[in-house]
Amino acid sequence: MKASELRGKDQVALQKELNDLLKAQFGLRMQTATQQLSNTSQLKKVRRDIARVKTVLNTKEAK
């Protein structure tokens, strides 16, 4: 997900996106713990997307 896509969304949509990403991160962490995750780069991508969403949310709240 690109930051330009996130900037076009409102705060409610960003909060929903953040919740979805956090649930996905939890699922990936559980798969890693049980050694069922074959593509470990997914965890890194989700973590970065979470950081992007939080950054965009913080900039929208500051305005």
C-alpha cells in the first residue's frame, strides 16, 4: 500500500485499515510461532504498512 493512497482516505477508513493490518500481523505472528509461515517477508510488509497508516493518521490529526 502506498502512502499516496492512504492520504486520500479519511480518518475512519484509516482506523479501519489499521485494525485490519493489526489483525493480519497477529495472524502472521501466530503462523511464525507454529512454523506455518512460508513467506516471512509478509510480516515485514505488514509491519511497514502499519507504520505508514499510523504516520498518515498522525499527520491528519495534527492538521
